[in-house]
Amino acid sequence: MGNDYIPLRIAGVGYSVPETVITNEDLTKLYETSDEWIYTRTGIKERRVVSGNETALDLGFDAAKKAIEKAGISVNDIDCIIAAASVPPQLYPTLACTMQAMLGIEKTIPAFDLTAACTGLIYALQVARGFIGAGIYKTILIVAADNNSKITNWEDRGTSILFGDGAGAMVVTASEDGIDDILSIKISANGSIGQMIQTNMPSKCCPLVKQADTVGDGLIHMNGKEVYKFAVSTVPSYVEECIEASGMASDEIDYLIPHQANQRIIEAIQNRLKYSDEKVISNIKYYGNTSAASIPIALVEGVEQGKIKLGSTAVLCGFGAGMTWGGAVVRLREGIC
């Protein structure tokens, strides 16, 4: 970073999940499966899903309010909103623009959605770092909110056992004490393998022209075996690179807070880093894969349950459709959640 770089502070983090719980036993009503079959393959026992008129917007709004409160700022202090949203309730207005209105922000500010699937929080954090570091904006709200249950094929056992709904939010600001809370951050993608996870949106050509041969169904399609192989071969070494870039050794990092996609993938990263169970934060058992929201949900809940002591360091890492992946080594200050 140059001499003019402005360091970033993570000022507040919040999360929100729906009240409705779907257990593995509930899924036996939809297709042939069992709690044991699901749990041994994924580490998931239950997941939260939106119900009725509830959407990712409601979850994101609740998470944002909590993060803003923890940051100790007014909504009108926010001068940019970045939403990491893969399944917003509508394509436009964007989730970020609607969030601006819901929060009652009086001034006009930039607000946009960023789509990097389950890596969205890390991608948004990198973008926010660039904005703040260059002095363009001072206070940025990041909202990671998805309701994957609305595009899940509930007849497909391979994917529907995995996903849950949730939101996480993070307020980041220019650091007033000169200490940077991002020690290192790296994001990457490989579009040539993007077909591993895809959602093709329903569409029609103009009636005056030839119609497309195929029409998307708007549902999640995933090659689970290939995604698993990609994750365990790519993410652990990438996390090591992030730690090296931070100037720290892996044993100096207090916590690993990974994207909650599959317990076996989390364990693969844990084994690569030789971390004890106490250093690895996992709550996939109760929430499933909540996409970009999973890291902030795990972070805040870990603090609430006493598993994470603040005034510490953590490596955040994620991967998702695209295929995208990323990692960050961060400081977790007292009072952020």
C-alpha cells in the first residue's frame, strides 16, 4: 500500500436468520432420505428458511440495523452501501438501493449489488477497502443477504439439503487510530469451471426473432462432487497464502471462520492448517449454507456463544459459484459484535 493509503476499521457486525426451521426429518416428507444420510455427508442437522412474504430484504435490514448499532454510527453517516446478494427478491431496484430507502438514509449515496455468490462478503470487503483506502468514502455498509430457499429445487435431494437463508452485515470505516483491521485480503475466480454451480434465469427472446433452444428454470443446479473436489484442493492452500501475505504464521491466527458450505470441507481446511477444534468456528449444523451471509453469521454467533474472544485475529475464507473464492486475515476489535 502507498503512503496515502487510509487503513480500514471493522466497526460493527450483525446477522439475522428466519424463525422457520426445517430439520433433516422434515425433508423426509419431500423425498427418500434420513437425518443420518444428510448429517454424515454435510454436517447439517437443520436450516432456516423464509416463509410467506419474508425475503432477503427483511433479513438484510435486520442485520444492517444491528451492525450500525454496534458501530455506534447514524444511518446518515453511511456514504456507500454494497450488497453481496446472489438471490435478491428482485433484480432492480437492487437490494442495496432498497436497503438505502428502508434505513431512511436522507442523503443520496452510491448503492449497488455485487454478485460473487458465497464469496460475496470477501469480495465486498475488498471493494470497500479500495474505496476507503483511496479516500473516496469514509463509512461503508456491507450487507450479505440471500434467500436461496426460493430458488432451490425442493425435489432435488442433492442440493436442497444444503441451503438455508440468512443475512450478515458489516460496517467498515476509515481507521482513526491508523491501525488497519485488514492484514491481508485476496480474491480470485475461474470462470472456466463456472458450470459446477449454475442458475439459469427464465427468459424469452423478442417474439419477432428465433427463440432460444433452452430456457432456464431459475433453480440451483450443482455438481456436488466436483464442487467438493474444487474446494478441498483450492481453499486450504489459498488460506495459507493469505496468512503468509499478512506477515503472520498460521499458529499466530486466533480463529478460522470459514464459509459454512460443508463440514467436511471445513475440516479439510482445518487439517491443512493443523488447527484445534477450538480455533475453528462452525455452525453449519444449525443453519446450512447461507451463502455470503455465512461468515458474519458464524462470527457474531461465535462471539455470542463465547467461542470467539474479541481483541483477536481471524482468517475469513469463502468459495462459491463462479467459481469464486477469497480470504482475508482481519483484526476483530472489542465491541464490534
